[in-house]
Amino acid sequence: MYKYCSYCGHQASQDANFCTKCGTGFEDVTYSFEYQSMNGRNDSEENENGEARTEEQANESTAQFYQDSFSADTIDKITADLKIYSIEVTAADVDEVKISWEKTESWRLTPMMKGRTLHLKENNRIGMHNIHDFFHNSGHNVIRIEVPAAKAIDLELENEVGTITVADIKISAWGELKSSIGKIDVRNVEVPDALTVSTTTGSIRIDNLEAGQTVKLSSQIGKIQADHVKTGTFYTNNTSGKCVLNDILASGQFTVTGGVGEAVLDEITAEKMDIRMNATGNVNCQNLYADSSISIYNTVGNITCGIRDDAANYTTHCHSDQGRNNYPEVSGKGNKRLNVRTTLGSVDIFFTGTKEQAE
């Protein structure tokens, strides 16, 4: 019979009083388990009488509900490094920071304070019970965090397979959200400095975000969609996927880079813009306005660009190595710069009048 540390998950003998790895005491440990026996069945496959579970019993949820709360005055930051759990952070009409989650035979959570940081640590163990939990506990592996509406707090959240949702909150200075294959959803968030959101194969959805300095979004495969963003510098990179951006206001640089996929932009305003597709993909833009310059480069794919400005304000260079070009390669003598180029694809450029006229 073995038991496992509630802090680090290290295995110890049943009669041990403390963890030999981290020193945590075992007086409050509430669960232990046996290794799989010679007959190929472990304890998660037996009912309370020691008999093999029926199919109906195996399909029952093993989740247990837990709650905890912490004084908001003692917390400046929330961090999480998770594998299985999804996480939701929202503002609520509460006085404390409240956390709720469900523990199963496969995973459990340990919230703990580290100085003025609330850290969420996940403990999980691998076995046949994981298959049961994944198929029969859908929606239970979610950590829900409620933050007082008037509380501004920094966030550093990361998981591997779950989703991350942050909504209706104020971040104190900066936030970082990362997921390996999960979806990240940010809605109605204010951050004075910077917000960084990244995922490997998941998707990113941003709606109504205001950042004082920088917004940085990146995904290797999944879709990136951002609507109604106001910031200083806006940067997004999508290696292989679709990038859809609408109503973005950047007082400084606006940058979009991609590989294989498509960039769809509408109602973009920035001091200067740099849009680049480095492999195969189309660039479709409309209602762009820049204070100084717009550069659009594509390797293999078409470029369609509508500019909410007067052509007389620009010195324009447009070129396609092997494709149709609807605009003169060199034209205009304006103070602003427009550079558009594709290797294999067509170029369509059109101006829709000055910014004031369009408005």
C-alpha cells in the first residue's frame, strides 16, 4: 500500500509521516492507492465491496467538488501550470478570491500561497482510471476562479490540454496565457502594460481588449481571431492557420506574420503596418489606415488591400513577380509609404478616400 504527497505527488510508504522529497507532512493526506495487481485490475476498477465494477458503475462520475477562498488583499498575482485542468477566471460580486474545482481518481488540485502569489498546482497520476475520467467526467476538470470586480491582479496561466478563459477582469500590470493544444478565450479585459497569448495547436479568441503597451498573439496551427482591440503595439504570428482581425487600434506598430494560411483584416488603424505571409496564403485587407506606412509581402498567394485614405498621400510601390497587378508599380509622391509585393499571385489595391471622408 502506498500514499502520495499532496504537494508534489511523490510516492511514499503507507507508514511515512512526511514526504522524503519536499518535506510535506502526511497527517492530512486523504487518499492512497495500490499498484495494479497480478490479475490486471487496480483499485479504481473495483467497487466498495472489492468486486469488479459493473459497466454501469464504471460509467459513474468519480468527481468530488471542492471550494477554497483567499483574502483578495493578500494576492497580487495568480499563477497556474496545469496539464489536464481547464481554467476560467472571471470577475464576480465577491469579497474574496474564490476557487472551485472537482477532484477525481486521476487528478486533483492544490491551491497555495507563495508570498503574494496564489499558485495552483495540479497533481495527477497515470493509469487506467485516466481513461475513465476523460470519457465520463466531461466538463468536471475545470478550475473556476472568481475575483472581486474591483480587484486588479496579474495572471500567469499555462496548461497543456485544457482551455483557458479570462473574462470581465482588470489585470494589474501584465498577463501571460499559454496552452499546448487548448483553446484560449479572452473577453472584456483591461491591462495597463502587456498581454501575451500563445498556443501550439489550439485557437485564440480575443474580444474587447484594451492594453496600455503591447498585445502579442501567437499560434502554430490554430486560428487566431481578435475583435475590438486597443493597444500601443499589436503583434500576431500564425505559422499555419487563419488569422482574422477586426477593429484594431494600435498607436504604434501593427504586425502580422504567417506561414501557410490566410490573413483577413478589417478596420485596422496604426502608426505603421507590416503584414507578411512567408509561405503559402492569401492576404485580404480592407479599411486600413496608417499614419506613416503600410508594407504587405506575400510569397505564394494573392494580396487584396483596401486603404481608407487618399492615394495622393502615398508614394506607392506594387509588384507581382508572376501575377496580375492592378496598380502601377511606382506611383504618387505622398509622405506616406505603401509597399506591396508577392512572388506568385495577384495584387489588387484600392483607395477609398481620406480617413475623415470614410468616417
